[in-house]
Amino acid sequence: MYFNREYLKLQALSERVHDLNIDVILPLTANDNPPIPAISEAASHIISTKERGAAVILMMGGHVIRSGVQRFIIDLMERGYITCIAGNGSCVIHDYEFALIGATTESVAKYIKCGEFGLWKETGYINDIINAAYRDNNSSGYGGAIGKAIYEGDFPHKDISLYAAAYRLNIPATVHVGIGYDIINEFPNYDGAAAGALSYMDFLRFTQVVSALEGGVVMNFGSAVMAPEVFLKALSMVRNRAHQSGERINDFTTLVCDLHQLPADFTKEAPKDSPPYYFRPWKTMLVRTVADGGRAFYVCGKHADTVSALWSTVKRLSEL
């Protein structure tokens, strides 16, 4: 027995009380806060990476989109300081809703009571985009299909869409979904085969970008599971191929920005019997993957502060 989704009642997005609107989108202005040493170090590596043509990857969770830092990320993409963005399914949902109606996010506590949570008609159009791309054997992948739809479609706020910007700039924007994780999985028009195929295509595209990471930078803003796990598998794949030809992918920089309080010396993993051991960005992106020649930086802070600080620092250093 399987649940019959045809009985679900969908409501218009206009009926939803939104927790965030376009007012949260921050203006593209310099961060006046004191310089953050780790951000300054990472920014310096980003600038040198651009000069040598290696990859600069930004991985993120959905809260980055909700923090209103889109203009900073898009500007870094336009300047060539980000060559790939990778997010989970919630990144697409928040980006899509912002572009469509200038608002996103709902109260889970409010809408779960009557089974209304997530079941908003217009958000489900994401599934139609993915299904159509799958039927057409579209090689653009999940992120590319969404970016194209927003960029070419009637979206009043497409200027703040990361995926539309990536499509416009021909920058890989990969989406790494988990079935059952996202509200669009609830809909009658959700096709797991279509979403899985396009997301796996994105994983392979992401892995190809990682193959150019020697001398590059990979950043993780706010993704506790997706980013470290996807990066770990991709890195293993490209190192497997590189080692067969006597090459190495060891000299790169990682930057993790999150709200967890890490010790000043995070170069060693936390003990296995301690809760911090299970914060995957620490052991995976700050220790294990850089153990053979890389360098790692960590900043504890809100995305609105850390992303804007990164943009401000890159801009300042690049203009020296």
C-alpha cells in the first residue's frame, strides 16, 4: 500500500503567511565590521585561485538563501570569484519562491496542525520544470533546468535568483536532493525518477568541477550534511582517477562558516564519543580532506555577516 497523493488539497501561495519577504535581501554594500582573519585568508586564496584558473566552489544550505545574501553571491559569480554553486533541495525552493513572489518560508508550527505545511500550488511548479527536463533528456541537470526556467520565465524578482544568475553566467549550479526532505516531495506531480536522474547528473557535474580543485577553494556555508558528504564522495572519485595518472588533488583551501562553536585548534577531529564528532563539516572539510597538503579555515557567525564579509574582503583585496 502506498499513500495516494491525488487526495491532497493544494492552496495558492497567496493564501500563505510568509515569514520572509523581499525586505530581507541585503543591499550590495561593504561590511563595516572589523576584518575576520580567517575570511581574509580565504579571500586571498580565492583571488589567487581565480588568477590560476582553479575551481572556487560555494556549497550551502537553505538558510543562506533565507539570510538575504543573494546580491553578494551573485556579484562574486559575476566577477569570476565563484565558479560553481552547490545546494540542497531547499535552496531551490527558497530561491524559486523569492524570484516568483518576493517571499518565502512558512511557519511549520502553524501549518502542520491541519496538514497544510508545504502544500502550496505554485511551489509545486518546480516539479513540472524538472519533469519536463527529464522527459526532454535535458543535459542541464536539476539546477540548470531551474535556472533556465527562472531566467527565461515571468519571475518579477529573478534578479536575486542564484540559479538564474548561474544560468546566465554559464556557471554550474548543482542541486543535491534527498527524497522526502523537501516540501515539493509531497505533491502529486513529484516524480522521484526525474528528480533523482537530474540531481545525479548534477552530482557528476559537481564532481567534474572538483577535478579542477588543485590550487582552488571549496566553501561550505551552513550545510551540516549535504556539503561534507557530497564533497567527500566527489573528492574520492577525482582522486581515484588522478592517482592512476600520477597526479594529485591535495593542495586546496576549505572554508566553513556555521553557527557551531569549534575550538581554536580544529585541525584534529573531535573524540568519537563526543557530540561535536558528528558535526560533519569539521571532520570532513576541516580535517580529513585537507590532511595531505591543504589548509582549512572556520568562522562561527551568521550568514548575513560571513557572506557579506567575504564579499567585502574579496573586493577590497582585489582592488589593492
